Amino acid sequence: MEQPVATIASLAGAVKRYGALTALDGLDLMLHRGELLALLGPNGAGKSTAINLLLGLVRADAGRVSLFGKDPQDIDARRRIGVMLQSAVLPGTLSVAELLRLTMSYYPAPRTLPETAEMAGIGDLLARRYAGLSGGQQRRVQFAMALCGRPELLFLDEPTVGMDIDARRKLWAAIRQIVAEGCAVVLTTHYLEEAEALAQRVVVLAKGRVLSDGSVHALRSRVAQSRIRCVSDLDAAAIAAWPRVTSAIREEGRLEVCTEAAEAVVRRLLDADPALSELEVLRAGLAEAFTEITREESSQTEAA
Amino acid sequence: MMEAVQQTAMPEASRRMPASRVIGAYWTEMRSECIRYLRAPGFMLPVMLFPTMFYLLFGIVMNRANGPDALRYLLASYGVFGVMSPGLFGFGVSLAAERDNGLLTLKRALPMPPGAYLLGKMLMAMLAAAVVIMLLLAMAVGLGHVPVSGGQAFLLLVTGMLGVLPFCALGMFVGTLVKGQGAPGVLNLVYLPMSFLSGLWVPLSMLPSALQKLAPIWPSSHLHAVALRAIGLGQDPIGTHLLVLAGIGVLFGVLAARRLRRVG
């Protein structure tokens, strides 16, 4: 039996203006149970405003905002969420355990302290004063505070800023574990690799509207390009004239060819130059897709 | 996918917050707020040192010759002076800082029960006020040999702990107007002139008569009258003073709460 996808939070036609600036311009966004959604967009695209509306920190000028079917300012709705904000200075004279116990006290059925500490990987920090921790450790404590209430929906705003690669991978593992338990996650991030590694669904915002909404796979396939790189003596200008080749350039002794038909072009390259070596074929990643989508948008608005 | 299905089926009732846990949340918040400041010497030391040093110097050392009644009078004056600072600074400086550094935003996003944040700060200010009054009482009795009865000491303590509240409201109002680093300066501009103008440093009778007439504007002059009465000086009825103090507390409290809700 298939369970219908349950919507747990939504923005419908949400408009938010700050003076003359329109931060959200009729945004529609649905969050589904158990889903990890990455919210991407250039600075000023409206990501933070969208999250602030869902958290009840600001009110929409128009449109509807719903969190578990209620107004986000209703405390009963917020008892089902966990929050990690981009910047929050926590009381430095409290210990990590005291900070966690305080946050746990806000929730009806929180995790135990050892469980929370284990999930966030901060078991060794519990007795330490918060002010004495490194930036990366403080972020992990903030993450622990976000998950300690056993939330059904977790908001993570740029969670891995200031973390080294090892800490970042550990946090990703913890996020996956939480999603596997059925918790939905909304993630904003500047690291596209982070969205690529974690997200089931990616929503790209620009100028307060949704530009693209779909799976990581679907987003990537909007950019059908692949990039072929190899060492070869072939003339780049001549290859650029081949059918289905978008561009071909020579860079630092390597030939770089962009195409939508990688297989056919590779075959022809190998035929043309038997001495060709160090062949690489790269699919366009999320970064290329993201750049492509936001560029399309800005060129459209300029034309309009 | 089992977990997701189970969670969907989870009954609404099990997510409801039992009253005992709501009370627990208030309690934990108040406890954290107190511990947090008691461990911060940058806050506690000035709050305790200024009134006690002043009382020692200008009271016990310089005014001993004028007899125990002078020291009794100054106990009330420096008591009020000492009680104002945890109210004004404890509330104002921390609120201004926390509006700036994201802590208040996080607390508003978390399901913290309404008002727990402010209640915590209020309790912290009351505790700090109690510590100041007890230190001053110990000095007055121990070093100044002022005869203070148990009842008088108790009344002065209650006056200090409740008297801090209008200054909490005033500090909170300033904290909602100023953000971040600017708050201590603005609060000192309120604190020091107000202390002087309401006769906490120099008795009112020695100030120019124009300033004497202005004194009832300042909340600290009303608290001073109540504190003098508590310690056994003065026969004037204190009903009006209490009403003014309560009114100031409610007025600034409501103004600040409204601003806090609107602009955060």
C-alpha cells in the first residue's frame, strides 16, 4: 500500500517586502514528510526569508504560511521542529550539557542526553564550557541542540560553515541517520557538493521565486552537457566545428570539449588521434547546473 | 520507510506537552539564566563592588562620626543604588547583545515557552539584588555597628528584590531601543545621573531646590523613600511611592514587550 506524500509545511504565494526590496515574490514551497530538501540560491535570493517565515520569525505580507497545519507562531507547531541557525552566539559560561538540557526542556519527548551527544558526535564535549570550544565544535553543539528534541522537521541553515572536511562528513552521516529515522530536513548551503551528497530534492530560488524544483538528478539533467578532457595534438578550432560540439578549447596543453553527445564525440576523437591520452569524461555537476539555471534567469530578466 | 509510516500514525496526544514539562522548561530556563550570570565575573563584580565600595568609603569610613543614623540612611541610599544596576544592566545590556548576536532569534524559533526568557532574566536580577543588599547589611551591622533588627533587614531585602523590577522594565525598554555594544553607554547615561538626581549620593536636602522639585520624576527617588521606611527612617506613608514604582514597571514593561514582539 502506497502512503500518500504528506505535506508538513508550506508556503503558498508568500510575499515579503523589506521597504522597497521584495525578498519573496509569491513563493510556493511544500515540504514533505521524511524528505531532505536543499534550498539553494545566490545571496539575496530569499532563502533566509523563506526559512524565517516557516519558523514564525517574520510574518508574510501576503500569502499563507503553514507548519504542521498551524501558524508557525503556534508553539505546538514549533515543538515538532529543530533549528540550527546560521549565526547564534550561545551563553559561553554554560556547559554543553547545560545548554542541551535547557533545549531539551522545551520539547515534549526529547532524546536522552547520551543519545543526542552520540548522534552529534560531541560525547567528549559535554562537560566543557561553550566559550572554550572551537568554531567547528560550537557548530556541532548547535547541531546537537537542533536534533535533541526528536523533531519531525529540522531546519539547518548553512550547518557546515567553519567545519573541516572530516567534521563535515561526520555531520553529513548524522543528517542521513536522522532522515533515515523519518525526520524531514530543510538545508540551506553554499556548498553544492553538500546538496549533491545529501538532498533528495533541490529547490533553486532567485529573486524570491522558485526557479527549479526537482531531484538532484533532474536538476543535473537540465544541463545535458558533458566535458571531455584529454591530451591530444588535434586542433581545437576544428573540433569546435564538429556537429553537437558546444565548444572546444585548449587549456594548459589539454584539449577541453563540451558536448551533449559525449559518446559520439569521444569515438570520433579517438579515431582522429590514435595517440590521444589521459582521456576524462565529466558529467555536468550540480555546480554547472546551478550556474546555468541562474544565468538563464538573469539573461531573461535583462532581455525583458 | 517503516519509521515514516509509524510517525504518520503517531497519535496527536503523544506530541502534546504535559503541564509538568512546561513548568520544567520555565524552571530550567530560569536556572540557566542565573547560573550563566553568576559565573560571569564581568557582570557580577561591578554589580557587587560599586555599591559596597561606595558604602565603605563614603559611609563607614567618612560618615562614622555622624553616628549610626547617617550610616542607616546611607544603607538605604547605596542599597537602592546597588539594586538599580542588576535591573538596568542585567536586562538592558544582555537583551541588547542578544538581539544583536542571534540568541534571541534562536530562542524565538525554538519552542521556548512564552516569557520564559524574560522571567529568567527577572529572577537573575532579583537574586543579584538580594546579594547586594545582604552584603550591604553585613557591612552596616559588622563594620558600621548600625543596629538593624531582623524585621528591618527582611523588609530591606524584600524592598531590594521587588524594587529591582521597575528597573528591569526600564533596562528592557532601553535594550529594545539600542542594539549590541551601544547599550552600556546609554544605560550609564540613565543610571548615574538618575542616582545623583534622586539623592542617592548626596542627600536630596543638600541639592538645589530646583533639583529637589524634580526628584519625584525619577523612579529611584521613590524606591529610596520605600527603602528608608523599611530600615526604620521616616514616617511618611509609602503607598504613593509603591504605586508609582508599580506603574513605571508596568508602563516600560508593556512598551518593551510590544517593541520586542514587533521588531524582535
